[in-house]
Amino acid sequence: MTHSSIAHLSNSGDNLFRDKAKKAKVTKKETRPQIHVGEHGRYQIKSGVLGGKFVARAFAKPPTEARGLIAEASGATEEAAIAALHDVIDARENRRIEARRKDARTGISVPSTEEYAEALAHVALTGPQRAMLTALSVADADGLTDEQMARATDYKSLTSAYRSLANAGRLISDFLSFGTNSKVTPIALENSSVLGFQAETQDETEAGNWILHPELRDAVRATL
């Protein structure tokens, strides 16, 4: 047998072993467990089999920069796990609503700092809206005049500033499923009572300063 023949057989043998190794790797590859994605309220639900049991988990619904597990539940079936998670989320929301502080000025139930922080991490606020809320939080309980609030965001008019504040309030209100009672007038809602209130003045011709609820001030400082 010539040297070239021996080399050919050697190479063939090497290729054969390599092919077998590749096939072995393919057969060992395990398929990942299937994850089903749904939603409940403002949360994204992911469910499937984890560690041999059916699990459902709640996360922030995209698009959002918020990360991390919000709630989890398990069950005898995937459907049971999802149903159990829905109950956990609903109970969580009810506890939050019942714990809200009643504001004597506006008649609303003010969300907690935790709720506000979650909303701020989820809703798509514009740059000017973030700047406005930040400026109002820095002003603390003194608040800002209409002009100061507008200047904080370089708005050309007070109307633009009011509209931006109202839109920010609606975004947060929608996210928190914010409810009000009959004492809150449509004007108060338009003025974003979910965010704060306008202070009273001795002179009715003068507009009072805009003041954020203390819970929102704390959330803005920690989040924005």
C-alpha cells in the first residue's frame, strides 16, 4: 500500500469520526420548553413548563424599559396556572386601590409612591413631560407658577404646557386604572388631578402654583 493510499484512508477515518461526533452532538441537542405569551390588564403573561410543573409569570407589557418578575403562580395545568396568576394580579391591584390616600383638596384617592414609580417606568412620557415633572418634584410643596412650569420645558405658550401636563396625567391615569368620585369635576381631571393640584390663592384673579402629590414627587425623584 502506497503512502498516498494510507494517507487517504487515514483522512477518511478522521472524517468518519468527525461526522459521527457531529451527529452525536445533534442528537444530544434538547429542544427548549415552549413558552406561551398572553396578557392580563397591563401585564404580559408568560406560561409553560418549568422544573416539571406548570408556571405562569407576569412581566411588564412591552414596550417598556421596566424589567423583572412582577408576579408568579403555578397549577396542575397551564390553564390553571394562568388563572391562578390572574387572581394574584387582581388581588394585588385591589389591595393597592384600597390603600390609596384620600386627598381632601381634589376628592381623589391618590396612588402610592410604588404605583407611581411603576407607572413612570412603563408609560411613554416625552422629554418635555419628564422635564416638567422633574421640575415640579424639585419645587417640592411650594410648586411652580404657570410660567415657571412652561419655562422648565421651553414651551412657547402656557397652553402647550397645560396640554402636555394633561397628557402626562392621562397616560399615568390610564396605566393605573385611575378612578375618581363625583367630587372631581371634569375641569379638575383636565388639570391632571392624578398628578397633583393647583394651590388656592387669596386673590381669585391669580392662579395658584402647581404642586405634585407627595407620593408622585418621591416617585419622580427615584425614577426619572
